[in-house]
Amino acid sequence: MRTYVPYIFLGALLLSTAPCYAQFMPVVAKTREVEETSKDGKLLETHVREGVYYRSSDGSVLEYWTAIDGSPEKAKLSMGGNTFFDNTNGSSYTLDLQNHRAKLEDSGHPMQADSIRNRSDGKAYPEEWVSGVRCKVHPLKMRINIKGPGELFPAGQICVSPDYGLFLKREMTYPSADGGTEHVVWTIQNVEMGKEPDGKLFAEVRSMAAAQPGR
């Protein structure tokens, strides 16, 4: 299992680097992830995942894969990368699209639009443009949990928009369980700032979340 964190906690970074809006800036975009596995200098596998990213004006975020290696069915079966954050109650879910289920991962942490402010840690970070949006490049640390909790080590970088509090790119290189190397590049594409996502999509995943046992 892999986990990764930037030098600045990502959630706080997305909140603290955006300007103050009466509402959150809604976003409709596509995503693409390319994962390459190599060993002894030879490329063994390549997987390409394509998806969508929606952020509503209430701060809720829906993200899921639409195709993995060109297959929509593989995307539905995927248990990673399909997530929903419901900012109306501060709850985070992983989505099982095949069975139309939502698993609660965390709750009670809503984000307030009027608490978002421009902040800086005083450091000068390099800048890039991703899909026409300016972002700042921050170092990324990662923890590999193969045989118990691992140590944090530099694994790549992320690029976050200081204007919109939007995560635009992530690039990581880390060891695999079999002694090989994984190189993963995730980017957001076709970004439409200010476009409100279809409310039916959010209503559907909220319905999935409400139907889970114990709710």
C-alpha cells in the first residue's frame, strides 16, 4: 500500500492558497493518469486511466475513473481513485461504482469558503502552467507500507493553483513490492473554471452514501 503527503498537508494547502469567494469556484474537468512499471531498466507495464473531476460551488468534490486502459468496465471495477467529498457535512467516501455503494472514510470536516485566504510559508516555489492554469510546484513525500509503516521519503512533486485552490498535477516515482519501480503522472485536463457540475451526479452519490448500513 502506498500513501503520500507533501511537505505542506495537501488539504490545508488547497484551502489556504485560494482567494476568498462567496462560494467555492465550481470546476468541471477531465483527469488522466499514466502508470509505468519497470524493473532492471526495462519497461514492464503501462496503464492509462482517464476520469472526471467535479467541484460544486458548495465545495463538494466528485472524482472517478471513466476508463482504464480504454475499458469503462475496468473503471467501474476499480476500488481506487473513485471518491466523493460531501462538503455539506464534511464527509469523505470511496465509491464502489459497480455495486453502487459508498464507504464512509471520514466525517465532520466541512470546508468554509469564507475561511479561505491567500497564505504563504515564505518560500519561493517554481511555477508551471497545466491546462492553461498557473500552479506552483511543491515537493511530495511518500510512505510505502509494504511490511508495516515505512519512512517518508522524497517521491516527486505536486502542482497546485494558488488562484483556485486546485490540485492540477502529481508526479511520483517509488519502489514497487517486487523490487521494481513505479512512475505515475496524474494531470487534470480540459479545465472549465466557473462551470457548475450537473447536480444529478452529486444527488446520485449522496443517495449511495445515505443507503450505506448504519446510516
